[in-house]
Amino acid sequence: MSVITRRPENRLSKTLFAPGGKSIEKALDDAAASLEEVRAERMDELKAKLAEIQALGRRCEKNAKLSDIRSLYGLSSDVQGIAGVYGMPELGQAAYSLCELLDNMGARKVWNWPAVQVHLNGLLLLADPANAPPEARKKVVEGLRQVCHRVSTR
């Protein structure tokens, strides 16, 4: 017996290949314009997420419950997503490193406040491009990766 699969219609593809349809350049320009329309709102959301991460991190300084680690992970993942969409690669990489760190700590049921704290400080530093030149930003990300690796191998 043969299996018949039906794919949903791809409207963008249909528009691009239809006579007189949108060119790829026009579609990309429209997408960029749409992102810019909500940029200020997303940057406010990013600041709020960073403030929430900082506050939760301080509350967990001595000891964190698994639910706290999961909440920090979720917030960091949100930061990573916003950073990726709006061209903030180092911030996204730092948020990813924090997610890895938290995932490892959650799995091992350990809490390492200094490692989390250095990641939180790194996120704040990298959130504002004016804080450091590109080479320094790369060094911060590399340092966070090293912290994450050291904690995960202990």
C-alpha cells in the first residue's frame, strides 16, 4: 500500500514564483521592515528579561530549587531568541552558555552561584554594544564558555 502525504501550501513560495509576484529582495526588505517596527518593543522586552534574570539570580544566591533553575533557563532562552533575531550574537552566545550551565546543574542537582553570577554579569555587559569593543565581547563569551566547561567537568 502506498502512503499519500499532502504538504500544506507555502504562501511565500507561491508568491515568489507567481508571475508578477514579490522578488526575494522585496520579501527580505519587507521582513526587515517588519522587524524594525517592533524593535523598540523587543528591546524593552529584552531589558525586562535581563532584569528578571538578575532578580531571580540574586534570590537564588545561596541555594536554588530546581524550579528556579528552570525559570532562569527559560528566561535565558528568551534572551537568546531576541538576541538572535536582532543581531546581537555575543549576547545570544552568552545566554546559550548560561542555558548549558543551568541544564548541567539541574541534571546534576547542584548549584554553583559564582558560575551563574559571572554569566549574569556577562549578560548585562553584552546587552549594550557600547560597553565593549567587538574583540572584548568575544573574549567575554569565550570566558563564559570556559566557566561552563569547568563547572560541567567537576
